[in-house]
Amino acid sequence: MRTRIPLLAEIPLLVWLVILWGALWQDYSLGNLVFGLAIGLVIVNIFYLPPVELGGRLNLLASAVFVLTFIGSVAAASFQVLWVSITKGPRTKNAVLAVKLRTRSDLIVTATGHTISLIPGSLVVDVDRSTSTLYLHCLDISSPESAERFRDQVRRIEAGLIRSIGSKEELAIIRAEKQNASTGGSR
């Protein structure tokens, strides 16, 4: 038997399931959404779905910066993929890299994985939830330095998400690392 998750912790999941139900039927009428809620309640009570734990904070300015940075990364990576395909073609060296994230939050691990997968040139191959490690297939990784640059990009995405929606504890870790890096300390 699994322990019962409080209904309050399941609200984000239920909201998502109701929105998904409306989108699948392309009908957001009150009756359809109530029926979707009933199906959602059955699903969360029959199948084990871990609760979506929110950090309890939303920073709109950090979110706006994150979105703008993401759009810039997508544009830049699109041109880089074009350039690599024209200049190197099939001789491009690829790699599967492991990137251990700082967060333990399933939400931020998932959002980081989805964000990096939306940027051309990389794709999440696997996730080790127990260690918060993403395994990514990356285009044009020809040296240990380029691999480390890519890992840093993933960690910057994670940091942007933590600044936007992470918990206070995760934000403190990011700030401490930034301060440590600016004072010349080790990572």
C-alpha cells in the first residue's frame, strides 16, 4: 500500500489533467471539464503518480529573463546546427554526456530536460531520477572542453529555472555557487 497523498498536493496534477482532457476533446465547456476532473480523480487514485512539488515561489523577472535567454539559445543553436551540417556533414563527432544537476526537484529536472531538448543539437536520452542526472546526446562534441561547455549550458538552464520557480533552498545553492565562482573558489 502506498501512503495517501493529500488532495492539496495533487491539485497541480489534477489541473493539468483537466486541461489535457479539454485539449484532447477540443471542448472546454463546463460539463466536459467536470467530467475530465472526475476522470482525473480516478486516475490519481488508481495509478501512482508522484506529486508535483512546487517550490512555493515564482519570480516573474527571472522567468522573463529565462524565456528571452531560451529564445536566444534556440536561435543561436539553429544557426550552429546549420553551420555544422554544411561544414562537417556526416563527419560531425557526437557524444552522450552525463550532466548531474544540483536540484532534487522532479519538476525542475523535467523542465531542464525539456528545455535543453528544445534547443537544436541536443536531446535527452535518459534521466536518472535518483541522482538527478540527465544523459544527453549532443551534436558536435569534439573535445573535453566542448563537452564541459555543453554541461555548463545545461547548468545555466537549470539555474535559470531555479531562479524562476525553484525553492528557497535551491536558490541559496545557486547564489552560493555564483558567489564562490566570483571570489575565485572551486566549484
